[in-house]
Amino acid sequence: MNRTLSILAALSFAAPALAASPMAMSAKPAQSAADKSAIISAMSAGPAAVGRNATIVVPDASGKMRVLRNGTNGFTCMPDDPSSPGADPMCADKAGMDWLDAYIAHKLPAKGKVGLIYMLAGGSDASNTDPYASKPANGHWIATGPHVMVVGADAAFYAAYPSGANPDTSVPYVMWAGTPYQHLMSPVK
């Protein structure tokens, strides 16, 4: 599985499922216990006011994003990926979702669209340098506690922060520096 912003953490639990059809959406009301659990997980990614009013999506078996609940605040939240080593639900604003779409589709993100992605449950990534690494090269995942990500900023913005293969996750750092998908990881606790 491709790991990110962890999605950045993700950013990314949905990458393999969405590769054939990036962020195509289908609506279906949440009814099952699994859907209700996914909604709770997704809501935990952002501040309560964001999660409470966000659209909640989850990838279905065909690779399309299935809407579990429509929102009203412009944020979209996704639940934890149970196949990753840690909790990694995320909530993104519109520009953050567009950035994720580009990442998933292996396309260049739009310039000048700065986005925000919440990962308040934390995340884990296979690499801080390779956006598409599926396994850690050194045997350990990079674990980042609760954080927000700033995506889509100019390169000069990221140059002010440390980057590298083994980041200090207790301070803001750049993940995937020098790639089209570089983004700031900023701890919140």
C-alpha cells in the first residue's frame, strides 16, 4: 500500500483503492455498524467542529469514494486505514482534497492552491523522502503524532523547515521535500 500524508498519512490510505478512479464519488446513506464506525473514526481526524460538519467518505470495493454522510463546511474526512501500523484518519479542505487527488493520480498538484489537512489522531509513513514507498527501507515506519499538514505552498515556504529521511517529528518538518508532493507536517501536541 502506498503510504503518505500518511496523507500524509495521506493522504493516502485510499491511494491503492483509488488509483484506477481518483476520488470518484458515489452517494449511499450510512446504515451499517461498519459505516457508523467509519464515521466516528473519520470525525476524529479534525477538530470537533470540523468533523461534526464534514462530508465523510470511504473507498468502496470498486475504488470509488462512497459518501457516508454529506457535510456543510467544505471539509472531507476519511477514516483510519486498518492495514497501516497506526491510526491515520484525515480531514482535508477543498484544496487539500485536490492535492490528494493529484497525489493519488500521480499528477502535478495545481499551483497556488494551498490546502490544510488535519490528522489529529496521528499517522505513519513508510518514507519521508519517497511519496510512493510502500514499505520502510530501514524497517521502521515514521510515526508522527497529532498534526496538521500544509500542502500546495510555494517551494520557498518549505525551505524554511527541516527535511530529510529521519525527521524530528516533535517539530514542524517537510515530508517528501523536493518532490511535487512536499508538504509541511506540523505537530499540534
